[in-house]
Amino acid sequence: MSLKDKINGDLKTAMKAGDKVRLETVRSIRALILEFEKSGSGKELDDKGEIQMLTTAAKKRKEAAEQFRKGNRIELAEKEEAELAIIQEYLPKQLTAEELEIEIKAIAEELGVSDKSGFAKLMPESAKRLKGKADGRAIKEMVEKILS
């Protein structure tokens, strides 16, 4: 089942259930998909594009929640966090810190990188392979930890 089909089904379910936060979030994801389709790029939305689109939406919610918390707007931060949780349901399961460390160590071993001078080699490869499975910031921190 494609993301578009899943979103349309979830949209109907949220409408029937009267779940306003889920409805609003699913509608925003649907709008992103429609915007991509209407962009005229002639590209088909594939799994990689879907993950990138959802990751971007999740990142925006996470950053907004942080800003609202800094501004002492707890109710708005909680709304953004609720939307983030819904978006994350559509993303692949995120790696735990232990799983991330194992994956990056394996990539480092494969590339023959063992010290800080190999950061420029290990970071892009790790980011490429783990895209959608872990947050970019978490990947960077783990790469730095492993190389130090």
C-alpha cells in the first residue's frame, strides 16, 4: 500500500473518529503529497521521496515544539509533539542508540576508518545508509563518539 493510499484511509478514519489532531496532521501530509504531484516535475513519488517528505515534516514539528517550549508556550509545544508522534507512525522504525552505534561501527570498519581524520569519509556514508532510520543529528553525534 502506498503512502497516498494509507493517508487517504487514515484521513477517513480520523474524520469518523473525530480526532482533530490526527485529522489535521494527516491532512498536512496529504497536502505535501498533492503539492509534490502538482509540482510538474514529472517524477513519481517513491519510497525514498516519501521518507524524505515525512522526515522533513517531522523535523519541522520537532523544531517548532522546541521553540514553543523556549517561549513558554507549553500548549502549542504539546500540539506539535502530538503531530510529530503521528508523523513518526508513517516513518520507518527509528534505530535506538545501541542499534545506531552498531550500524555506524560496521560502516566504519567497512571503510577502514578509526580516527577523527576519517570523519569526512564516515559521516556522509553513514548519513546515506541510515537516512530515515535515524535523525541526522544523532548520526553525527554517534560518528563523533565512535571516532573519538
